[in-house]
Amino acid sequence: QVQLVESGGGLVQPGGSLRLSCAASGSIFSTVMGWYRQAPGKQRELVGHIGSGDNTMYADSVKGRFTISRDNAKNTVYLQMNSLKPEDTAVYYCNMVRLLEGTYWGQGTQVIVSS
């Protein structure tokens, strides 16, 4: 049983930055770690993910502004968000995929981008 806990959300002005953290109760070694978000009235969408070899991919909407990284020793994945826009407002969720085991989700952390 794995628990994922997101932190770092809050209120930020447009153009500002936030760093979200996702701490796992178990090892993230050999996993794919992802970030998703869900805005009010919209479906959950993929923000990006990072593979076990630190390879990353991002949605077009955040490419060039967001960066995902991982620290396997700390069992933590990060989402650095720069140049934030009001349309980035959403609840951000961390997830972990372990092949042949399953998928795990955090409870989310809210990000509000507003002046």
C-alpha cells in the first residue's frame, strides 16, 4: 500500500512560480511518476510525467514553463511551475505507476493563479 502526499500548492499571481512536491511512502525506484491537474468543470488532464531513467514529457500547454524532477533517495517527485497563468488554476495530483502492480494517486493540492 503506497501513499502519495502532495504539497506546495497555494495562491500565486500570474507570472509567478510554485514548486509542488509529491512524497511517497514507498520507493519510487523503477516507477513512472506523473502529474495531473483538474480545473473546475473540466476533466483531469496530464501535465507530464517522468520515467525511471529521468526521461520526461509534458503537455503542450505547460511545455517550456513546467519541469518535473525526481529524487529517488527521498522518494519524492517535484513539479516546478514557472510563468504561471490563470488557466493553470487547478487541483494538481501526483500519481505513480508500477507495472504489474497498479496505479496510485495522491489527494491533490490546489493551485490558484490570480491577481
